[in-house]
Amino acid sequence: MLPELRIVNPDELAQAAAAAVAEQLTNAVSRLGRARLALAGGGTPRPTYHALATSPHLEEVPWADVDVYFGDERCVPAEDPSSNFRMAQEALLSHVAIPASNIHRIRGELAPEDSARAYARVLGDTPLDIVLLGLGGDGHTASLFPETPLMSDKSVLATQSPIAPHRRVSLGLGPINAANVVIFLVAGVGKAERVAEIHAQIASGKPVLPAAYVQPVHGRLIWFLDTHAASMLPPLESS
Ligand code: 6PG
């Protein structure tokens, strides 16, 4: 299954992605009564989180019925500047009417293996409705790196990043590919070569890089790209 590509101007990416996330959350709550959302870390999602915390999305998303999880976390305390939880708190969660009990952070202060085991229990077996992901320059996503044993049957993994902070905890491919909708957020010309490489791997059915293994079993796969990140895709795909 080829991903759905949403290629937009750089200054439109945050709003376009926020609208899609808000729509998916609202649909999930209306269908199921609740929605389970896993947030991405890194820097790219921040403007999208800000747009979600701003009108009209601020009012339209039923946050009281949304459970927020994290795709991955650095093994640092929650208040550490490199914490994905802290970034999400600052950009989104502290601005919306979401009960603290709905926010399920990965406990980065624990030893990685203990944190991974604990989070697998928190996550449970119910599929996530929406998983947001970023893309690293080496083709990683969440904290699944090229050296990570991707075929692990664990739902949550302790992994090693070549980029500090080195110790990470990440959702495995299982929960990601079981999700109803997976949305990548990728911006900048620095990601263009990897985007093209990953899409070629998906199209050929020969995934190598971790992000190419993200292929939801039953759900939708949407890549939100700005025009720079999409600039090396074959003309047909980037039209
Ligand atoms: C993290 C993220 C990671 C990130 C990519 C892209 O914890 O860093 O989960 O997978 O999404 O590294 O990061 P940028 O968006 O900052 O380029």
C-alpha cells in the first residue's frame, strides 16, 4: 500500500497537519467514544501542536475524551529540555482542556528496560487511533534506528540512539502498524533524500530503513511533507 502524500508549502504544513489530526480525533471520539493519540517528538511537530492548541482546533477537539500517549521518549526526566513530553506539554497539552489522567507519558527517569516494560502495560493492546511520527536524517522514526532490532515482538522497546540523548524508549512497529491512522510530519530539504529513498523502498516492497517499515496493517498511512522535503520524490508522486 502506497502512502497518501499531502505535499504543502512550508508555511502551510502545521495548519494542514493540525486540521487532519483534529478531524481524525473528532471522528474517533464520535465513533468510539474515546480516541487514543500517540504524539511524535523532535522539533518538526511543535508548530502543528501549537496550531492544535489554537482556534479553531482548540475548541473543536474533545480533549476530555482523548488519551495521549507518546511514540517515543528520551531517557531523561520529564522537565529536561530534551524531553518529548516537555515539548508536548509546552506546545500543546498545557493549553488544552485535557485531564492530567489522560496524559500517559513514557517515564524517562526510569532505567530504559524498566520504562519500556512499564509503558507496554500502560499502552495495553487496544490499537491506537492516531500515531504521529517524525523522520530522522538516517531514516529513523520514533526511536527506531537503523541499528534497532525492528522485528522485536515487544510493543515497547528500549533503544540506543546515535544522537544524544542516547538511551531511548520507543513504540515498536507492532503498535505503530496496528494504528488506525499513521501520520508522518516531515519538513525541510535536509530530509528530501531520505523521503525519496523510503518511498522507493515502500513502493518496491523492500523496506530497509525503519521508517519504510511503517505500513499500517489495516489503517491509513499519510505523509505530510512540505515542498522541500518532497522535492526529490519522482514527479508523478510529488504532483
Ligand atoms: C525524537 C523523535 C524522532 C524525531 C526525528 C525527527 O525523539 O527525536 O521521536 O523520531 O521525530 O528525529 O526530528 P526533527 O523533527 O527534530 O527533525
